Amino acid sequence: MKAEKIKQQPFKIAGHVIAPGQQLRFDLPTAQLYTHTPLDMPVEVFHGKRPGPVLLICAAIHGDELNGVEIIRRMSSIRGLDKLHGTLVLVPVVNLFGFIHQSRYLPDRRDLNRCFPGSKNGSMASRIAHKFFNELVKRATHVIDLHTAAVNRDNLPQVRAALENPAVKALAEGFSIPVILNSELIKNSLRYEAGELGIPVITYEAGEALRLSETCIVTGLRGIVSVMRNLGMLPSKRVVTVQAEPYIARSNSWFRATFNGIFRPLCQLGARVKSGDPLGVISSPFGDEEVVLTAQTEGIIICISKLALVNEGEALFHIARFERMGAVAGEIAAHESNIAEDRLYEIEIKPISIFDNT
């Protein structure tokens, strides 16, 4: 006798009820400006016909980090969603105030990712965090939080996670990109507070603030699809992903400017450097003095400052160290090549003529 299949139930979220096999878009009221302009958080939910995990994917907790917004925009068109097991919750812009103002922050320069779980009677940041956390995050079984580097920095695509938690580690490795950082949890961050509730969260970091990178976007999209396949949410035969061998960094550190002046990097993201290798040059803008910056340790460059004018002590390079340095460097190069050849990398855009031929 065959075991009876578990029937999918309607999904309840933020006051909405979504039937199996249905899709719903809605705006979640969070706060308003002093002009009474509402700051409503856009939400899209795909509720599969079959039971499974509830995966929340969110972006722009820092309002100037745009790659994740585009990743989520493309998520709704991936193949296989008609066969979805479980529920997919998409929130492309958590921090609408920062997104509108092209800023990382909320009023009073509050960092939303230091305001969780929030309070319904606190600052605007605290109220938004409270509504997002209680109405959406608590409904999830897994979370992928999409970020970029801070302004004037560029991040190599990487996953950051608290790998001591087996469920978090499985989620991070399932993203299938070469670089994983074992990143400590910071109290009042989304990763920390969701983790306190037993919800595994990973952070995808890639690219620059206020800039779109097609490589970072496609890498992130493919990573999410890979996670969904590992969670059993998508049928593996219907979705092709660019796979990579993940490597966990054993340590990481920042290399800081040793001189004031004009900074010119001499290496690229993903490059393998050895102790003594030149990283960049800092030149005096008013004389002939010039300092060559050299690596103090072997590692892979996972972040580079984009600022040309630097003061002594400013962070210029983030360097991660691995057990198998050569293998990691090769995997990064191979993965970038595979992503560049991915059919999603280049989007066909029909040119529009500005001339009237009539």
C-alpha cells in the first residue's frame, strides 16, 4: 500500500492567504515619511502545489546595494517555478527609504542591518525591521540575504555564513560558488536574530554599491537556483546551473594604506597573491614620493577599494586565506569563465532609434 502524500496547505503571510499553486504580489506597509508618503515594502510570493521549505530571498537591506534587486527581479522568470515544492518569498527592496535616496542608511544614518528584531514603537529603522522580521522572516525556514560591498569598494562574489551551524553550512555550500567566509554573527543583524529562532541565513556579497554587475547578478541567480535544487524546491532535470567547488577560507584580513596619497591598485579581484607581491602604489599628489604596497601574506583578494584618494590606515584590500590556494584561484577563474558564457549573462535588447524615419 502506497504511503499517502502530504497535501499542500494554503500559505499565510502578512495577512494574506495564498492557495497552493498560486502567486501573489502585495505591498507591506512599514512606515511613512513626514510628507505622509508611504514606504511600502514590495513582496512577491510563489506558493508551490507541493509541500517543501519556505525560502525568503531579500535584497537592499542597505538601500544602495542594487545587484540583489536585479537578481530578485529575474527570479520570477526562472524555469521550473510551476513545479515548485514549498514556498518562495521575494523581497527586492527592504530599505525603500535608502533605495530612493541612493543611500545605505535610514534617517539618522541608522543601519537597518543593526536594528533587528526591531520595535513597533522605535525609530523608523526599528519599525521597518520589526515589520519585516515579524511578518516575513518568521514565516521562513531558510533565508538568503543579498548584499554588495559598501560604497567605494568592490566585492568578489562570496558567501558569508556562520558555518558552525550545520544547516547554515549546507545552505552556504549549496550556493555553489568558490569562496565561502566563516563570518561571525553580529548581534541585531538579520543573520544573528533569525539564527536565534533556528532559521538558517546566508549572505551573498558581490559587486559595488550603486552599480550593477552582470557577472555578480548571474552568479547570484545561479547560486539561488542551486540552493533551491539542494533543498528539493526545484526539479533538478529542469534547471541547469553553473556549478563550482566551494572552498571555505580559514582566515581573512584587511590590508591598509601605509601612506597618504593617490592610490593605484596593481591587482584584480580573485587574484592570488604571495607575500612580497606588489598590491598597489600610493603616490604623493605634490611631489615624487611613491610607495609600493606589498602583500604581507599569501591569499586571494576578495575586496578592493575603489577610492583613488586614501589616508594612511584606510582599508584597501580584503585578503582571504585557504588551505589549497592554487585550487581556489583556479576554481574562481573557471567559475567566472563559465558564468560569462552562461545564457543569462548577456540579455538581448532591441535597439530603439531616436530618428523618425516616416
